[in-house]
Amino acid sequence: MTELPIRPTPTLVRSLLLGTALALVGVAFGVPGFAVMAVPFVVHVAWALLTRPRTDVVRVRTTPRLVAVHEDDAVPLHLVADRTQWWMAVSWPLSFGLKLNPKAGAVIGTSSVTVIAEPQTWGRYLVGPPQVAVTDASGAWRAAGLCTSSSVVVRPAAASLVGSSGVTRPIGMAGSHPSSTPGEGSLLADLREFRLGDKLKRINWRVTSRTGRLHVATMFTERDTEVLLVMDTMHDVPGPLATDPTSLDLAVRAVAALSRHYLGFGDRVAVHDIGRRMRHVRAGSGPRQLFITIDALSRINRGMQPTFRGRPIRGVTPGTLVFFCSPLIDEGSITEVGRLRRLGCEVVTIDTLPADLGTMQGIRRRPRRERSWLDEAWAIRRLERDEVFQRLREAGVPVVPWRGTASLAGVLATMERARRAPRMAGRH
């Protein structure tokens, strides 16, 4: 709630001065015409005094003050004044990444007005403060000033990832990934004769009736794993055009899709940002963990510039499946990928550098007046990154560029086949 002081308008002041001056001239010089000309101004002043508001302020309420929505959702912003039949003019300031309807964010109405805000992408938006002017019907009294801003949090869309789980070594005790360990599960391992202590619900009556002896089915256990999603937000690299997604946009899309994918398998998912733009999300499972992850992603501060190096990730268990989302332009990030691999983690690197940056296609897309030596510099940087990719692949770390939800389908399928492939038994 914002209180705006009520002040007389310049129109009322002019009516008072002109009415007084014309009346005095008409009486002093005996000219009736001047006195007649003063009548409308005197009436206006008299009407303004009779309808003067009882309080000295106008209270304007902004709703909503804080709202969280999903992408592609519009947010209606309402301003309501406690003066009925008073005219209200509102002008919302334009914000980057936010589209207002009406187009300029300016609207006029009586007592209450509404402007529709349409966020163009995920993130946090501070809309306002709006400039508000409330005027009575006669134009004699006016309250103006800045009102309360609205904070809009847009959660990124968590699209469904295309592909299998790719979990090579489940390390948990319960989940949906079949293992080679006999136990409680739904995947058939073997059929054998009944032994003392076997559960009656495991009796296979079809084999029992055929052989004449009790047989039970043994199952493979279904286990879960721990998935660590690492974001490298040390640098937010823009694309060739201002409308292209940046490396931070691609990283957020990838983390949102991976979170939804693996939480659907019942795995435990944690998110760590080495650039510290977002808070660390502890490992968890279930729909609540997906909500926590998406909410943390939506609160990333785009304007923040990290001024310190990312610290190494601690407490990683061998066998953890790690997805490292990075543009791979910082030597510290590349070193961290190698360290996680040496710790025994299954690491997949997701390249979040914009696709056309430093390529001939990206240079052609950029307007001629905006081209500079930076295009050639990024082309050289891409050649240097190819050497990094080769080193990572030699270390057993696949590198996949993020180009949507189908980006990891091939890598996950390869990892799934590696898990099911027969292994040579070790010699004693």
C-alpha cells in the first residue's frame, strides 16, 4: 500500500487567481463583463472546495507484489486506488526481457487499472516502480508519485529429456535401475526350488504344477543412484545476436531437463553452481525436489558478475553420475572435470557455449555494422576448445553440445549399453 499526498492542481490555482482577478477588476472599475467572466472560475473553485477529499492522501495498492509463474505465463499487474470515480493514469517503466500490454505500459482508468506483463524468458524481474497520478473528476485535486514495484519470478520450463537413464553403476538401495544383485525387485533373475525361509508370494505356481515340486522366482534388486548437476556460471557468454540464448540460458535449460528426467527415475539429484549465482541444492528425490530445483534456477541473478574463483566440489561419492554444464572456456572448470573423473564419478560434459558463436554462420547472422574482431577471436577460441575436447574424451569424459532435449540421447544410450554388457571376471 502506497500513500500519495493530495495537492491542488495547477488548474485549480489558475481558476482561483483568474476568478479573483476578474471579479476585483469588474467591481473596482464597474465593468460587469469582467464580473461575468469570473463566474465559471468562481464556480470551479467553489465546487472544488465543496468536494474536497476528507483525507490528505490517496492509498494505492499494487497486486501482486510477489508472484512466481511458469514460462509463457502472463502476469496481470493491478493498481487500485481507494478513491471511487477518480481518474488514474499509470505508466510502468520498460524492463529488458519483459513485454507489457498495452505496449508502452501506460494505461488510464477509473479507480483501478490493469497492465499485462509477459516475460520473454526465465529469471527474476523487478517491474516498476510505476508512476501513478490520481485526479478527481473536476481536475482540481491530484495525487501523484511512485508506487510499489512488483517482483515476478519466472520458473524455467523443465522439458522431458529424450533418452534412457544412462546409469552405469547404481549406488543406492532403492530405485528403478535394475542391478545384478538378487533381492527384492520386479526383474526376474532365476527360478529355483523352494527353500526354508523363502517368501510364499514368490512361489511360481505354473512351474510348480508342471514339475510337481515347489519353485520360487528370484528377482534382481532395483537400485537408485545419485546424480550431481554442476553449473559453470563463471562466465555468461552471449550469442551472436541479442535475442540468442546465452550460455547461462543453455545451462539452466539443461539442468531443468536433467532434473526432471532423473527424478522421474527415483534418483537423488543435487545441483551445485561453481559460479555461486544460485544456491546449492542438496540431494533429494521426488516431486518436491524438482520444485526446489526449478525455484532455485528461477532465482539466479543474471546481472551478478562472480568476482571469485569457483571452489572444488566436496563430498562426492565414487560412482556418482555427474553432468557438468559449462562453456569450457575457464581452465579451472576444465580442471574440475578431470578431478571429478579421477574421484571415480561417471562424468558427462555438456557444452553450453552458444552454437553459432565464432562460426561463419554466426558471423553472417550478425549485422555488418556490429561485426568486429571479436568474431575472429571466438573462432580461434573454438579451435583451442577442440583440443580440450580431445583431452576429455581420451580421459573417458564425453562432451555433448546442448541443443535441446534430444542432445544426450546418444550418450545415454551408449552408457546404458555399457552397463548391460558382459564383463570379464577378475582372476584371483
